[in-house]
Amino acid sequence: MTTTLLSGVMSRLSYTLGRKGQLNYPGITFASKKCAESLLLKDAETHHCFFRTAGLHNHLSHHILAAYDLGAPAGLLQKIYHDEARIQRPIIWEEKDKAILVTEDNWVQHLGNPSAYASFVKFFAEQIEAFGSTATLERFVFDSEKSGAHMPARLMSGALHPLIIVGYGAEFANDTIIATGLAQTAVHNPVDSRLFKFQDIKGATSTPKGTGRQPVKGLSLLEILRQVYDSDILRPVLPYDPDALINARLKAALNGGRAEEIVRICSQYQLSETAGEDELKAKVEEVMWVATLLMAGTGKEGRKPRLDFFLMHIVTSSLFLLPILNTLKKTVHRADILRSYIAVLVLLLLSRGRPRINPELLMSYTDTPRPPIRAAPSKSALGNPQVDEDYTPWPAMVEDVLYAPDSHVVKTLRTLLFAAQHYGDTPPGGAIGAFRPGEEEVIETHNGTSKMDGTIFSRAAGLVMDSMGWVTHGQPAGEWDRSALGWDAAWDSGD
């Protein structure tokens, strides 16, 4: 039944990987590329975006593309597909769903209905075929707000999964994946629309002055985070409930004036009207630094590190901001994406109990992480990789993470590797917003940001590998933390 519904339009739409990935790690071959393309098309045509009715997301395409971009061979890609395809639901859940037909006249009526997913895939595939991916994105995500579609809020929902899929499509120039990403966006319920009313809030508009690197316009993301921590309105909701589900935590994080306070603070994160490539790249750079700090720098000194499951999604989604921003043509749409993303970043942070970043804690972790067992070099070797000063950690981490059973681990390491490639040579205090703007004296935005350098990405990657397991070296796969570690009571149960 799915063949009849989708095969025709999918065969006309581009399903190839038309652009190299952002890592393009050695190991990619003609065979692995063709294998990835075939598996991605099969997934798009046959599987729903949710593998359970509770809204748990299909990560098959995430996993294949992340592994492919890190050099996974065709045989491994096949094994990834086989392992994850077993738990997927068919793209059409029930026989009656075949009668759903999404059109230009009724598409808004079907929003939020997972049973309409297959028809939405077909609808958006036809739109992309006719008008291109950029025009389709701008029309249906941004220019549809007068119809009450709330598509930007849907794009940012579901722990940012719709954004991730659209981002994969933009990164690899794959129209089929963009169509599935828009369909996934359409069937999600939107994040509370109060989070995105930035035009109603007056924020700082002048170019900030201060020590160190600062944004072209508006406040840095590290300064935004400082204000989030300083706000009495955004205090964690009490009492701590260890059994609360994420939707309940998200809802509570918006009550009591919190939604309006998030908007007030995030409206100060701005993009200049003439923003070019350099400014866009700088915005993404800011996000990647903060995302890494939130995931890997929010533990407690003297305690076993914890990697929060939802803060991890800020890391993995940050890699797709630049491909999406480059796909959009209108500055206003780029600004909408950035500020909406930052608002959801803050919302996720509050839902975890507002854990505070500790740059010095992250900098205390090793920047030369190693697998648990490593053979000694021969006497003819030039240097010794068992000595820190001679060792580069990334090859061993990439080699091992390809075999991790959890796609999130692969995606996280891919993002951190990208960040290390681009920002690894940043000196201490060189991150954008490491110091507060508008101050005559030099003041850190957060304790330790003056000492923080580009090694945070290799340190965070090592933390991921040590926590989630070096699986090719005999360690079992680990688990992400779901305790909502920002509440002090979340640490009462010990490590």
C-alpha cells in the first residue's frame, strides 16, 4: 500500500545524497554512498516517523547518515538498518488512514494528526518537486502563520526532532528527507506559541561592547544564559518529582510567567539585517559552545558525571542550524529560526531543573581520552600514543563510536568532532561572549569562561565515550541520564 501511495512521487524527487556531509570523514566510498541512499529511500517510503503511538521517534535515517558521514562501510550501514527497522511502524498505521488526502486546501486541518503522516510526506514531496525545497520550507513553515498553523513551533517540538530531520535533508541536499522532515513537523503538536512572540518584546538592538569576542548585534548566548540563571522568575519548579515525564516538566517550566520571561530574555539574541555567512557561522559557533557546556559541564564536582538525555539533543541538533540557515533566503526567517531555537534551548534547560554550567569542571576532564585497552607501540614507532603529549584522541573515538548501538551517541560524537575541527584552536577566553559586555572591568559571563578553550569538545567527547561505553573494547553500552540533574534532590540517590 505504501508503494502505491509514495513510490511515484518519491521516484521523481531527489533521493540521492547531493552534497557531502559536514564531516565527510575518510572511509566514504561509492558502495557506502549507494547503500546509504537506498536505505534512506526505503525508510522514507515504508516507515512512520513515530515507532510508537506515544510519539517516540524513528531515528533510522539519523543513524545511517551520522555513521555514513563518519566513514561507516556499507556492511555496517546494512546492520544499522536491520537492527532499527525491526521496531519501526509502517508508514500507514491503519487501513482507514489510506483515505486521508492532504491538499493545499485542507493541510492545516490535518496538522497534529500522526495518522496523516504518509499523506503529508506525499504532499510535501509534490510541493518540493514543483517549487523546490527552499520555497517549500519558507512557504509552509514561515509564511503560513496567518493560517494558525504554528509550523515554527511544530518544527521546534519533540525535543527538536523535526528540525533534525529537516537539517539532515538540508545538509546532504536530499529532498526526500526534507519532505519527511516537513511531514514530521506537521504531525507534531506545537511548542507553546507564547515562546515565539519575540516581536512583542523590546530587547537590546545596539552592537554590544566589551572584552573579548562579542556578537555583531544583540547579546551573546553565554550572556543570555547568564540572565536565565539570574532570573528569579525562572527558578526551578518545586518540589522535585523524580517520576515526572518530560511533557509535565515542559509544561511546568512555562507556568508562573516563565514563558514571558523566556521571550523577554531571548529577544535580545539577534541577527543583523545584513547578516552574511560569517555572522551565521558565528551564531552557530555560539550555540555549539553552549550546547557542549550544557551537556558535559553541568555535573557536580566530586560526583560521577551525568549526561542528560534532553540536553544532549541540543548538541545533536546544533549541527543542523547552519545547513538550514543556508537553505533559507530571507533574513527574517533565519532570525526566526535562531531565536526560536534559543527559546527552546532555554525551555529544555528549565525542564531539567536549570542546571548551571561549570566550565572549570568540563576543563578538568581529560583532553586525551583513550579506550580502556591499547597495545604498546613497537620500538620503531616515533613517539608513544600512551603518553598524553604524543596522543590524538579522535581516531580511536570515531573508530569505536561507529559501532555504538544508540544513534544518539554517534550523532553526539559527530557534532563534537565538527566543533573540534572548527573551534578546537580557540584560546582561553576566546569563546564568543566569554566576558560580559558593557563593563569597564573584565568580568566573566560564568565562572571559568576566561579559562575555557577549544579543548572542551575533545573533553566532552571523552566523557561521552567513557559514559556510554567503548563498545568495541569490551565495555557495555551506557545510558543517558534522565534524573533532571538541575534539581539538587536529583543527586540524593547517589551515583
